[in-house]
Amino acid sequence: MELNKNVHTFIGFDSEYSDAKLVVFGAPFDGTTSFRPGTRFAPSVMRNESYGLETYSPYLDMDLEDTNIFDAGDLELSFGNTEKVMKDIKEFTKGIVEDGKTPVMIGGEHLVSYPAIEAVYEKYNDLYVLHFDAHADLREEYMGEKLSHASVIRRVWDFVGDNRIYQFGIRSGERKEFQWAKEHTNLTKFNYEGLDEAIETIGDKPVYITIDLDVFDPSVFPGTGTPEPGGISFNDMMDIISKIKKLNIVGADVVELSPHYDASGVSTAVACKVLRELVLAIHK
């Protein structure tokens, strides 16, 4: 693909496309949100607020100034046509992957992960998925709709299959979702115990990381559409990222920030910092 640099970029994402190792793009879609909408505004707000960060990470002792990351801006996604949105995200992600680069997407609601993961899977058929979230997202359908942010991981399972999905922090869902997970995914309730074992099992196989930001406790991150008490802390997430940097990460996303539900801006600041640490962990 030939892409021009977005005028409005996240701090430190200053590479040209031809030189980039990672390509960041926004998927501003919240058309299936089941409670409070607003995630469509996250990519733009995060770019604005990123300039409150430093490019240097003391957690990883790495600096965005030493990376090759291209910010492609936001996709122009249709209103009211979820299937077309899925197709457009998949095609854009596929172009990045075919160019030998790593896609990193800013949501948007969690459904946007489905086509991005599918595009990555078509190149890496032995793909594993690490899923950090408050919600299981394993419903076969939600109110008759199979394409929903409440069913996104079930849709991913449709093509990756059993024992390729590791879920952490899960503390909300229907009883039958948790029962179904016992046979089909590796689900850890409430925390991220077992992450080390998952990393050892996966080894050098390709991995996609999807972080639904409501995995955080609402005291840390109230700015989301479906806040769920009992989540992890910010320092927990930094520990998670320090662990997953060992993996062969071939795609990633950060989703479900609804910035306007947190007028303080703290949730957006957390999201920006998570994105900074995640891209540095992938770039390493």
C-alpha cells in the first residue's frame, strides 16, 4: 500500500509508511454498543491527549523516538452498515500485513477486533490470541445479532478454533459463556494468573493481543461504555506488558475507551500510556 502520514498523529509515531515496522490506525466505530456509546471518539481524543506523555518509557527503558511507527489516521467507516465496516477494517489490516508490517488498531468498540484478527490469521494460520477484558464476549449472538461487541471473541473462535484463545481478567458474562469457555478457550477469571504459563506454551508462535480497556477497575478507568468493578490496576497492566514483550506479536489493538464519560481525562491518559507501552513492547 501507499499511505501518507496522518496530519494529526499520536506522539512519537512519526515514521514514513515505507520505513515503518508498526502501523497504527483508528477504527472509530461503535455501532453495536449495547450500553453507553462513545468509543468512536477514542482515536482522535487519544491523539490529542498523547502530547501529555513523554516519548520515553521508564517501564521498558525504551523511547518512541527510537522506533519506526507510522500513524495512518482513522479509517472512514460507514454508519449503519456493520458488515461493510468489518470488510473495510479487514481489507486495511490485510494490506498492512501483506506489506510485512505489524498492525496496531485503536478502537472503537471491541467488535472491530474481529476483522483485524481475521486478516492477521489469514497470514498466520497458527495464530494465538491473548484477550484482556472484563467481559467474556463469547455469546453466539446478542439480541439476534452475531456481529456484536458481546460476541467478538466467539466470532474469533469461529476461525482460530479451540485452545488458541487465552482470556484474562474476565468477570462478567452469561453463565453459559463461562461454561462454554471451559471446553473451548483458556479463561482466567478476575486476574491474569496463568499468563506466564500461557506465554511458555505459546513460545515463538504468532500472537495477536487485544486489550479491552474495561479490564481495568473503574476506579482506574471509568471512561468506558460498560464499566465493571473488580478489575486490574494500572501497575498490573504494566506487569502484563513486561511479560508479553517476549512474545512474537504480529498484531494488536486497544479498544473500548469512551472518553466523554470521564471528564477528568484520566481514562484517556491511561489509554494513551497503555498504547505507548504496548507498541514499545511489540517494537522492542
